Amino acid sequence: MLEQRDRAHRSPINLSEAIIPGLCAGCGARHIGLCDALADEDLHFLASVARQTTVARGHSFAIEGDSARYFFNINAGTARLHKDLPDGRRQITGFVGPGDFVGLAADDRYTFSAEAIEDVRLCRFDRTELRGVFSRFPAIERRLLDVASHELIVAQEQMLLLGRKSAIERLASFIDGWSRRAILCGGGTDSLRLPMTRTDLADYLGLTIETVSRALSALRKQGVIEVTPDHNISVVRPHALHDIARAGA
Amino acid sequence: MLEQRDRAHRSPINLSEAIIPGLCAGCGARHIGLCDALADEDLHFLASVARQTTVARGHSFAIEGDSARYFFNINAGTARLHKDLPDGRRQITGFVGPGDFVGLAADDRYTFSAEAIEDVRLCRFDRTELRGVFSRFPAIERRLLDVASHELIVAQEQMLLLGRKSAIERLASFIDGWSRRAILCGGGTDSLRLPMTRTDLADYLGLTIETVSRALSALRKQGVIEVTPDHNISVVRPHALHDIARAGA
DNA sequence: CGCATACTTGAGCGAAATCAAGGCCTGTGG
DNA sequence: CCACAGGCCTTGATTTCGCTCAAGTATGCG
């Protein structure tokens, strides 16, 4: 019986990181390998339809309108997904990190752009081969349906945020969600690393950079968060933060 | 060999309407049956996990926070899906009509409420039985993944609308999309029936009822649309409407 | 006919956008 | 080592788009 390490060694794909991670309840798709029971022939098949690549910070690996040839699974780093209007207005629809999928929401052409905000390592699947992958690994198709369902829930929550919440509530919602994700998927609760700029935050929350900055200051003055010198955040009163996010009580 | 009509007659489910409709490119999930090759035993199985019901206008068939027992497929009528904040603010995340699915974006509990804005006839599936349905009809699972992907695309487009578009652009986008849907899925292009109230429209577009009304008047004064005496709409200059929607050129 | 519901329009207000200035950190070159 | 440029962020002043408050119109129903 092969060790995980040996299998990883045989494949151009690094199996010690999730190729097809599972859905971790509460935090979305992250960190749970599905690949423990793969035979050698399965590995060879996967290697023929998937390739691991690196995308440097600032570079795009999918562009809205381009032919959607690939489907991605992020292994390391963070990327932003965004849609743009002709006059330059931008809406970031999500940030994706290790374990997340990119390209579920695709037609023949990408309906979004994906850009690395840190160096990203990812696994790239040929979309034309996806049917083949599904029939060989039915569990993957099932998993993807779960992932897609979860993404729909998140998307609808974001619509509520964009359509109906105030600037402070938007910021509080984002920090609340991001810190939960960090706690569930890594640990350290004291300082929360924000790999995205204030501009990214603004484009994600439907605000301007100035309003983001002011809302952060307001949360800081209320003693709910602290802003570290390197512009990261630490959550001082998680419960109060959550109450603001939910427009609570 | 059984006729479609005979099969319909044998089942409590009306098979002449789509139980599991296909994905009609461009218009989303609508009107295309998947049920032409079903054996009698399959029909009996479907009848054991699904039931056709009616929901009267104004009534909810799913409530946010309730245990998500069912999965729905709309056969007739229109419903709104919405999320609410404790203080009464409401965001409608979508309108669903014949052929659409409700409950894809569900965890153990519903993360949205669904309410009929016209009398609705729907087919109700036990979610605990869905796995069984999928293994008996793999095509359904595949179809649902396509539907979920398409809904993600639509959701991201709506995020762009809510986060970055002006009131007039929002209205133009909605009317543009709704009229395309109407043209693709039924025909008559002259008068566009809007089954939802101005309040619904406002809650869908992240605006107030007054702003919706003013934006409609503005589009009317620009000669892009006409508003009929019964508050429906007819699109006079579709191209101009589309340009406004896309903040175009 | 009277009332309720839904929609439209106007006036004034306010939250966030825009415009503008200044601070802080990093890297680069003298 | 310091000087300076360029990001990135914060804060202040002013403007604006859409919200709130208010009044009036139209339609449908008992």
C-alpha cells in the first residue's frame, strides 16, 4: 500500500495538498483531501487532465469574456474574482484561497476575471475533460454540487450586504466572516491578516476606499476591533462585531 | 410503449410539465423535460419522494431558519426568494418561475424565504431522498450542477448591479434581463408583464419604492420604455435599454 | 360610494461619494 | 546615512444621489 508521500512523488500534482478538497462545514471548501483511495491508473488519468501552476501576484489567470478552457483549484495564496463595467467600475465577487474552486460559475466564456493578490499555486483542469473526471470519480461531482450550493448561499448573503446594509455593517460583516474563516481554517485568533488592499475591500463591499477607511476607524473608536500598524486587524469584541454585522437586536 | 399523457395519468406528478427541466441556454432552467425515458418503476419511485402542491399568492413555502426538508421545482406561477434583517430591511435574491429550482442554496436549514407572488404550482422533493434520486437518475445530478453554475453567474451579475450600478442602470438591467427571459421563454415582445409590485422591485434592486418609480419615469421620459396603465412595461428601444444597463459606450 | 392598496411626484435631508490634503512605510539612489 | 518618490492609507470639506417624509392620483373591491 502506497504512502501519501509516495503518491505525491509519482504525480506532477502535489497530492499532499488537496486536489479535490472536501466541503468543511461552516468554512466552505477547504483542506480535506478526497484522494486517499486513488489507484495508480487514477493518478495517471488525473495527471493527464490537470496541471499544477504558479501565478505571480498581480497576474490574472482568468479574464472575463475569454474562452473558459480551465477550471481551477487553489492550493496556496489568495486571488480575487471580479467583474468590471466599461467605465472602470469594479465589483469583486469574492476572495478565494487554498481549497477553493474557481470556474464553477462559467459558461463557454468566463463571466468574471481572476487575479492573484498574492503568489498563487493552483491546480488547473481542462474543462472539456471534466465530464470524464466526473464519470471516473462520481464523488467529485457530488462534492462540486455541494460546493456550488454553498457558494450560492454565500452569494445571496452578499446580495443582502450590498443591497441593504450600511457601510459599518458591511465592514463588520466582512471582518466577522473573514475571522471565522481564519479561526476554522488555521487557528490564530489574535491578529487577522488581510491580504487584500483597502481598494479591494471597497470593490468587494460596494463602497469607496475612503468610506472603508472611515468605517474601520469607527469600529476602532467603538473598541470593537484594533487596527495594527501594518493595516491588519484584530477583533477585540467578536460578539459586538457580529451584532453590528447582523444589524442585531 | 407508453405515451407521455398516459404516464402523466399514472403519476400524482404531472409529467406533462417539467419535473426536472433542462437548462435552456441563455434563459436558464426552463421548460425542457428530462422524463421521456422513464420506466414504470422509476415513476413509482419519483411518486414516493415527490409531490405536487399548490401555494396560494402571499403564502410562503420555505422560511429562513426552518429545517430544510424540501427541495422545489416550480411548475407554474412566480415566487420571490428573500432574506431579511432583524429590523425589517429585506433583500430579494431572485424571482423564480416555471422550471426554476428552489432549495439548491440550502444547508440543513433554509438560508432564505420563498413566497408566492402569484398562485404557484410546484413539485416538492424530500431532500433526504435526493441522494437516492441522483443515483437512480445521474442525469439529474449533472443537470443540477449546470443549474447551480448558471445561478452563480446570475448571482455574481446581481452583485455587480447592487454594488456598483446607479438606480437607472439597475432598473434598465432588470427590465433588459426580464424581457430577454420573456422573449426566450414564451414570446410576445410588445408588453412585458411584471407580476411583482414596485416594493418587490425595490427590494430586489437595493432601492426604495420611490426611487424605482422615479427611475421608471426617467426611462419613460427618455423614450426607452413605456409604462402601461396597469403598471406593466413595454420596451420601446431595446438597444438603448441594454446600453444603459451595461453603463455602455 | 368609501376605503384600501399600489403607484407617482415633490421637498428636504443624510449617508456615502468625490475632491483634496497630509501621514506613514518601503525602496532606491545619491 | 539621508533625501526623495511612490504606494497605500487616513482624515477633512464639500457635493450628490438616493432616502425619508409628505401629498396626491389611480385602481380595485366590498
